[in-house]
Amino acid sequence: MIRSNLRFVDWTIRPNREPDGPLPQFKFRCLTESESGDPCGAESQTSEDFETARGWTFDHLKENPDHTSYAEILERPWMMQRGGPS
């Protein structure tokens, strides 16, 4: 006969701020719609530097003066951390 002991373990999720962990990634997307309702959808490059990603919005606006609505797309690394028995 095989016996097993099982127990419940608490888990929490938290931002990954480990020294060797991945850095947050930033991107912006243009939300402005054309007169026909089609979204522009142009996006900046993904960057670890917020200012680099945000700077794209100004360049896009220079090329498209009526494109004034944007969304920030943020990828923030998180990690699961195992706690003690519940």
C-alpha cells in the first residue's frame, strides 16, 4: 500500500523585484479613430525605458496632428511566492 501526505500551501503573488528579475516593459498604442471608425492602432516599440516609449507619442502626433488619444501598455513582471501551510 502507498501512502501520501498532502497539505495545503498558501501562495501569494507579488511584483518581481529580484535583482536578476525582468524589468517592466512599456509601450504606447494610438487609440484615435478615423472618420470611418477604424482605429489607427499604431504602436511604439517596447522599451524598458518609459520615456523612450512615451517619446514615440510625440513623434506620432507630429506625423498625425489629429491623433491625440493613446493607451499605455505596461508589462510588469510578477512572481508567485510560496508561504507556509494554511
